[in-house]
Amino acid sequence: MGNYKEFYRRSIEGRDAFWAEQAKLIDWHRPFDSVLDYSKPPFAKWFVGGQTNLCHNALDRHLKERAEQKALVYISSETGQQQTYSYRELHAEVNRFAAILQSQGVEKGDRVIVYMPMIAEAVFAMLACARIGAIHSVVFGGFAPASLATRIDDAKPKLMVTADAGMRGGKIIPYKPLVDEALRLAQFPPEKVLICDRSLDKQLTRVEGRDLDYASLREQHLDATVAPVWLESSEPSYILYTSGTTGKPKGVQRDTGGHAVALIASMRHIYTGQPGETMFTASDIGWVVGHSYIVYGPLLNGMTTIVYEGLPIRPDAGIWWKIVAENQVNVMFTSPTAIRVLKKQPPEYLHKYDVSCLRSLYLAGEPLDEPTARWIADALQVNIVDNYWQTETGWPILSSVPGIEDTPRKFGSPSFAAYGFDLKLLHESTGQEVGVNEKGVLTAVPPLPPGCLSTVWGDDKRFVETYFSSFDNQQVYTTFDWATQDADGYYFILGRTDDVINVAGHRLGTREIEEAISAHNNIAEVAVVGVHDEIKGQAVMAFAVVKDPSRTATPEAAALMEKEVMATVDKQLGAIARPAKVHFVTLLPKTRSGKLLRRSIQAIAEGRDPGDLTTLDDVGALEQIRNAVAGK
Ligand code: PRX
């Protein structure tokens, strides 16, 4: 055990030496010439000139010592399947997959979209891309064809990997028809679609010449060995789309060397996982948590990772603890929403299994409220570590760092700055640092540490303008989160400064949902806000102005219209973005210059004071919001 303050100080004041030390945790095919090239702020290039490969570091590197150790355990409570892959077996599967990709002409730098349920093959696909230097872009399986098409057109993939279907809550969800529709909508569809047929969807159809069958190609490449393609450290490893202020999702681009170093270092220092131990991250590979802590982090660190397809409450609320006990899980990671869901279940499930192997439970993605944190801490008798980060950073910005020093944690706070992050809380308009317990925007002084986004895919300008241009007098990275810091240095996150909604730990853009709703032919205008929800943190609420008022004139007609709007969102974006409620109004609150006052709408919807309304154009609009929420 060391002293975290000292460790942190070295990461900032002795930055290059600090990260050179961390870089020893991975294999380099060619050593780097310099730790950091920061000649073009705010673009940071880490470990310049070094050559490495993520897949080599996640698999090949471990073969000497742990070939027969479990690398991946796939468990599906949906299909009842369970399959274990040792490092040797996973290495073989990934080599086969890489050979299939190569046989279809996929090369270094080509993009591959992965639109898959939570199955082992999704992980093979990601690692196979990394092996050959192709750039994967995993799209969450819950996204609708139109969303998928937007991402396809931005990434312009050479090939796409999908499955016939996924399963959720016992229901088969065909994926392939969604892919067909997305490819029909896309301007730049991939040439090939590789389909992993799980025999779930009996109606699976294939397009001659475009669609490929994974199982038969795998047979052809059973003995394939594919040498890792060495990449220069700052060459891209993946793109992951995330929501922001505008309707168009941003492609967060991650590098190779910095990413590998940041993740393995975080496994050791923050998540305290030892090689040979087991980690269970209950998330989805479609989100950043899945990328970092289902796939890359645990494997880079020589651990066993659990890939779980299913809900936390099926077949019953004990399923996670059964998995923990049976697989001797040491470290677990999930979202506060999942814990709140479990809190509503009968308590006996928490004590049905022996979970004494579990040391720590890491929670991230949304605010962790104190009652939930206390409840799970008492029930499991494990360390609860609230950690705060973003798709953009790929690993924690705020966290206690128990691998270095097990500092006391305060409920409701993700503790303090993770090593490498030089944080400042700035006043929204003056850009001055705020005082103790004063609310400010959480920012980081660049260069950002290794592992953070290197740019927005294909749009350097957007990278600078979105993340580094919030303050006139200084170039700092903004997290778009409000926070305070107490006298002991602990941070408290208060929510987003922009129009991002966080539903069950998933980031949704208000503009994205508004654009989806506007696709309905009877919608003239709409405002979407996130309102407090006891389980999911926030829920989506929409206030819409219709073109033809007769279609909302009676309660029955309005209910029908609401259903139609919800279905439009399902179709455009996917059910995760569906509003929990759609209210119909004739006017939306705007400033005289026409800017939608989302913050005031949100305040009213949550029963709070709407704040400064001097710029409001028509007070009647707010009255309508108030009445709609009150059900008048
Ligand atoms: O608002 C913050 C919230 O989630 C946002 C990032 O979401 P995403 O890009 O999906 O990445 C999630 C990675 C864990 C942040 O801007 N957030 C994340 N973690 C926390 C949090 N809010 C409060 N407490 C947290 N621990």
C-alpha cells in the first residue's frame, strides 16, 4: 500500500515518467520514442513511435503462463447456455475470426460494425478486429435501424457483424431484419454482413452475395493463425458513438497504446483485479463500460471475464449472486439502476449464495444515491466503489484508488481525481475556479491522460469545438457535468450541464429524441427533458405541439397519439429512448430569440422553481407545461 496523494502528485508533476512506468504493464513490439507528443493542443499522442497490438496484449501475452486458465465465461440465462473458453481456446477463436475478416478483404484501418447480442462471438469479433488493426465500432443492439444507419454512414464500414437474433426477458428479438432495414437506409452500406446464426430466428433470410454464414466460414479457418498487425500507438483501435447536444451522435475515437496502458493500469490500481482472478461486469458490449471492463481491461490483465446475456432478475433476483458464487467472482461492476431494481426484489436472494469471494462492487454511469449504496453495502458486506467517468475517457476520472491506498469513501461521492486527471471546477460564466462546496463545471486541464478519446471520428474540428471551447479564457476539457468539492477534497456530481439525459446509466441526447419524435407526421414541434425517476435515475418526458389538434382533442385521441409518438421513437432510435410520457401542448416555452427553455421545463416537470424567466417569450407556455404535468 502506498500513499495515493503522492501517487497522484507524481502523475501530474512527473507525468511522462509516471506513464512510462505504467507503459511497462504491456508488451511493446517496438519501444516508443517519447511518452507524449503535445505539439498540437488539445490533441495528445501517447507513446509516440511505439508499436503494439491490443489483441496480442489481451491474449497472446498470457499464453505462456495461463493458456489453460479461463479467459471468458459466457453465461446466458435467456437460452440456458454456458460456455467457457480458456486463453488458449479464446486465442484460437479470435484467430479464426481474424482469418474470416481477412478472407473478406478487411485490412488495417478498415471499419467493422459489430451489432450483436451479448454472446461470446461479439467478443471474438472485437478482438479479431484489434488483431488485424481493423477499427471496430460496436453499436448497442437496442438501437433501431435508423440509428444504426446513421452510425454506418459515419463510420463507412467495410463489413458488419451481426447475429440472427438476441433474447431479452425470454423473448426472441430478431436482429437481422433490423440490419437489413438499416442497410437499406444507409448511404454507405458495408459490402458484407457476417451473420452468427444462433438458430433463434427461424425466419432468418440471407441476401445472396452479401450475407455470410459465420459457422461455415469458421469451419474453413479452424486451424488459422493470424499474426497480430503492429500498430503505431496513436493509430485508432475503435470508434464508439455517444450522444451529445446535437442530434448527430459523435464517434469517440480511441487510440491503441494509450488505451491499452490506461486500461491495464486502471485494472491494477482502481479495480484491484489480479491476474488469475475473475471479474463480472454486468453491462453490455454496446456501451463503454462493456468495452473497457467486460472485454479489454480484464483480458489485458490476465483475468477471467464473465459475459452475461440476461436480466438481473431472471429466472429470479438471485441470478447475479449465483454467477458470483459459481465462478468465484472477485470484482464486480454494474450500474446503480441495476442495484435499485434488485432493491425492489425479495431480500432473501441476496443471502441464498455464498458470495464471500467478492471483494468489491464498482458502480458507475449515473449518480449513486446514498440509500442504494448503503443497502447494497450492508447486504453484501463488500466495498462499494462509486466511480465517475464517460465514454470519452474510457476509464475513471473520479474514483478512490484502492490498489494504491484504500482511502475512506463517502456515500454519494465518487471520491477524488483519478491519477492523470488534472481537474478544475470552474464557474460556468467567468471560468474562475469555484470555492469549497460551490457548484462548478467539472473540467480537466489538457493533455488528457492516456486512454481518453483522441478525437471525434473524422471530425477534429468537432472534437475541439465540443470539448475544449466552453471557456473563452482557457482551453480545458469539459465533462459537461456540474460538481462540487467538499473541504476534504471529495467530489459530488450534480448532473449534466448540457442536454444529455441519463436513463438507467444510458446516455441519450434530447435533440436526438426530439428529432425522432418530429418524424411523426402530426408533430409540429417538441421539447424533450429528463425528469427524476426513482429507479432509472431519469426518465424521458416529451412535450409536443401537434399539427392537427383534432387528433388530441379527447383523452382517448391523445392516448392514441401518445402511443404513436412512442412507436415512432422505437422505430427511429430504439425502445431505450422511448418517452415515459408524452404531453400535448399548443405552445413551448422559448426565449424571445427562439431558444427552447429545456431547463425551465425540466424544473417544472420535477416540481422545482423554473429559475430566471426574464427572457421568456410567452408565460402562457410555462402554464401549459405546469398544467400538463399536473394532469389538468
Ligand atoms: O453525467 C455523468 C454520468 O454519466 C455520464 C457519462 O456517461 P457515459 O458516456 O455513458 O459513460 C459512462 C461510463 C461509466 C457522465 O458525464 N456519470 C457517470 N458515472 C457517474 C455519473 N454521474 C454520477 N456519478 C457517477 N459515478
